[in-house]
Amino acid sequence: MMSSNQSWIDRDLAVLWHPCTQTKEHETLPPIPVARGEGSWLYDFDGRRYLDVISSWWVNLFGHANPVINARLKAQLDQLEHVILAGFSHQPVVELSERLVQLTPPGLERVFFADNGASGVEVALKMSFHYWRNQGRAEKTRFIALENSYHGETMGALGVGNIPIFTETYAPLIQPAFIAPSPDCQQAELGESCADVTERALAAMRTLLERVAAHTCAVIIEPLVQCAAGMRMHEPAYLSGLRALCDEFEVHLIADEIAVGFGRTGTLFACEQGGITPDILCLSKGITGGYLPLSAVLTTEDIYRAFYCEAPASRAFLHSHSYTGNPLACTAALATLDIFEQDNVIERNRQRGAMIDELIAPLAELPNIAHMRRCGMIVAMDLVDDRAGNRGKPFPRV
């Protein structure tokens, strides 16, 4: 008799095209069919459970079927499921905007909503470009990104990415960014400290800006951790140094906190640790606790005012999504922020971080472990091949 799992797998393979996957591999390694979730666990149709250690792609902060978020969504369903945000408004989107302005670094006064992280990056890139155009600086059309950067897989986001597996195939379709050296601490040479790497990366950024700032709209970075690059981490001092350079050379600073925001790095937002306010801040993933797609792009009153006028329409920021600011998604986000506040999540995470350090310390002594590192609740280490005594060589794939 065919199991419940097998029945769903067969139906899946007959019709579904999975993301970021060589789907032929599913013939021998089929996808896991999930029937339900509870807390940190996922359950298949045969009753087996799986620990969701990837938080369903870094979105689920407080467990599946969280009772607080569930209750808020059920109440909102009886009020309003969706309304167009162009020319209309609603209570959850206004309340969420107010909360985000209050919680994010000072000076971010306006909130623009989209549907997902990559869309949020598209908003940020277009917003910066259009700002300079409205300011009579139409020669500013390019962007600067860091080596090993990843900001999503839509066309604009690919243009500011620097991971070949994502960008090479679509290279003819995208406008590539100028690439600056990463401040990744793992790039320290013999005798260098992380502070030395930071100083070297900032010097290289200055050299690049001296050459291309006149044609550059913004620098875009993932603050503190370059996630898709292999959890490459850098010092908060890089953020403050980069903020100063962007001010000096009149380019915007875009902070992509889609993955690192909402407590991942030990503070609610990673930019806090550098003591900076970016010109544009992108948020998504954990913003709804993993329930519904939503992204928020926060910016300054100065950028907002560059679009504010009676005419012409071309000065307005003409970017829209059908489900922009969806009431259900905004309600899930409000419930998520309530949990952060009521459960004192950030302080509890600091305590957990210290405990994690104690638990993982013995792993650093293993011959095939290198570059043990932690930033808030993000812990990473590299598997390396120690057979030749070279701990920098990646572990061979089987």
C-alpha cells in the first residue's frame, strides 16, 4: 500500500517546479512533504518530525503555528483581508509603519512596502536612482556592491550580486555593479587582525569612490554578515567607516537587512552595532514571523521629499505591487513585534549567545573545523581538509 508521504511526493513531482533546485535530483532525493508545523518542528504525512533548523529559509522566528500570531491573524480575517494601497489605507499598515519608524535607527521616517526581500531591494535601487534623477543628477546610474554579495534574484538585485552561480547565466540581462573588496574577517592575512581587514577594505572603497562616485547612486551591503556567501562576517567599525565615506562622496548607503534584521545579529537591527543610519533600509524575511510575504523599505525624509511635488507624474515613485502592504501580512508583523517586546527576545538571545559560545568551543579543536565564528544568533564554521595540514582548503565533496 502506498504511504501518505509517497502519494504526495508522486503528485509533487508530476506538477511542481521547485526553486533553487536541480529538480532531477528529486528522483533520488525526493522533497519532504510537510503536513503541519508546530513550534520548531515540521511533521510529514506519515507522522515523522523534522527540526526546522533553517527556519524555513530564515523567516520563521517564533515557531510554526505560533498562538500569538495565529490569534491576531484570525481576528484580522474577520475585518479586512486586502485592499489596494494606492489611494487607500488601513489600520495595520499605518500601525506597522509607525512601529518600524520608532524601532529602526533614527532618521528613517518613511516606509514603502513590497512583497518579498528581492522586491524590497528593487525598490531601494530604483528609489536611489530616481532620487538622483529628480535632483538633476541623472549621470548617477550605477551601484557599488561588495564581493561575495547576494541581494536577491530579480534583475536589479542580481546586478548588485557577486556570487557567480546566481549571476553568470543571466549576465546579458543585468547591469553589473562596481565591486568593492569585502571586509570579511576571514580574509585576514598572516599577522593581520579583523581590524586590519576593515581598514584595508575601507581604503579600497575610498579608492573606488574616488573613481566612480560621480556615476554612483548608492553602495549596498548586508551589515555584519554576508549570509549567502557562507556567513562571512565583518566588524561593526566597517559600517561606521562606510557611512562616513558615503557622506563624503555623496552616494546613498543601502542596508540590506532582509536576512540579518530582527535580532539575528544580537540587536534588533544590525546597523545599530555600527551606530549608523543608512539612507535606505530593506527589511523582510522575519518581519512577519514566517507567516506571510512582506517587505518594508525605510528611508529618510530628504529622499521622500525629492518625489513630493504637484507635477509632473514622472517625479513620483511609480513602483507598485498588487499585494503591497497586505493587511494580513502587516498584522502578522505587528504580532511578531509584540513578541519581541513582551518576551524580551533580544536580551534573552544575548544570554543564549553566551551559552552557544560555551557549547561550540570544543569544536574549534577538531582538525576539520576552521574559522569558528558567531554574530548574535548566527553561528558558522568551515569544514576543511586537514589531510595536508592546510586548514584553509575546503573539505572535498563526496
